[in-house]
Amino acid sequence: MSSYVFLTECADFGEAQVVKSFLVSQGFHPKVRDEQMRAVAPHLQNLLGKLIIEIPEEEAVDASQALESLESRGDLHLVNNEEDQQKEVALALTQNMAKKTLINAVLGCVLIPVICNFYSMILGWRVMAAERPLSRVTRQRLILAVIFNTIGFYIWLGFGLKYFLQHR
């Protein structure tokens, strides 16, 4: 049994199927890494990353040349270019900022009241201004941050001020 090696990566499942079917029609034996996992559990797409097409090691050079010849004719355009990579970097940055938003919201509830909540709100506004439309991961983090900020403000401004004013 031969070992499989990396051939190319695809942005989505449709593109991977087109590339795979082209390679099969040329007599190669490609496989899409995690293909069954993505078919059974499509909600894990974000965790698994891009689709990787692998090919048996002895077919790698010929398959690569076949894909390059198809791309050079203009019949096939793979999406993994610099513009898409820049978009992915920008998305990663805004998702990281959304993560910081959530962390500060939780800290505002637990340790440092109000200050972390305000900082969390500022970061949330920056995320919403930078990422249009919001990705699923970013949207979930921002929703959780709003929930924790609401809880934090309710606890610290409702009960915390009364407690500190009474024991003053």
C-alpha cells in the first residue's frame, strides 16, 4: 500500500470534488483528507480547516503536472491565492479580537468590574467594524461577550455599588 502525499488544498467541498473528479478522470487515485468526517459532521468545517487533496506518492509528480497544465490553460482556477490568504489573515485577526472581547467580558463579571466590561464593549465595536459579514465563530463570541457584559454590569452596578456604599 502506497503512502499518500499532499497535492493541493481547496477552499471548499465543491472545489475539492471538481479537482478530485478531474484527477480520477486522468487515471490518478486522489483522496480528500477528512472527506467522510466533513460529510457526516459538516458543522466541524471550521475546526478542520481547508480541504487537502492527497495523492499516492508515486503519482504525485504526474498529478501535479496535470493540475498545472489545466490551470495554465485557464480551465481550472484554484482559490488559494494571495488575496484569499490576506482575507483569511484578516478573519483570523478579527476572530482573535472577538476572543479578547469575550475574555474581557468574563473578567468583568468575575475579577475587574466595569473596566473590563467597557474594554470588552470597545473591542466588540472594533470587531463589528472590521469584519463584514460576521463569521459564525466571531458572531458566537460577540453574543457571549454581550451576555457576560450584561451580567457583569447587572451584578456590579446593581449589587456591588449598594454593597460598597453600605460598608463605607
